[in-house]
Amino acid sequence: MKSPGYYIIFKLYGLPFFIFIFAYKFLSDSVKIYSYHVLKLREAKLKKDRIDAVLELYNITYDLEIDLHLNYRSPQDVKVDLEVHNLR
């Protein structure tokens, strides 16, 4: 049989340790998700810059309007309006 001091030590040191492990896991997952989205944003910006460079060679301009309709219970609705100017 374990002494009552064992349970006191567990409560003093064990519970904060488990809370720390849970918080570490939660934060590390959050950082991974954030890093993934930052990486995807950089890739999209690089692709857009390349397309803009090619369109600039041909003196083509465009206006892009994106409307995001946030809905947490169903898929997100997106409305995109693209107007291209200076086409031949």
C-alpha cells in the first residue's frame, strides 16, 4: 500500500505536468496548422506574381473581387468577379 504522501506529491506535481502536456500538444497542433496556411498563402502569392508578370508583358490588366460568405454550418460560399481589360 502506498503512503498518503504519494498522493499529495502526485496532486502537487502530476496534475500540472499533465496540464502542461495537454497545452503543449494543443499549441503545437495550432502552430502546425498556422504554418501550413502561411506556406499555402506564400505559394498562392508567388503564383499570382508570376501571372501578373506575364500579363504585364502583354499589357493586360484585370480587376478581381472576391466575396467570402462565412457560414460555419455548411460549406463556405465564394463569389468571384473577374474583369479583364485591354484584351486584343
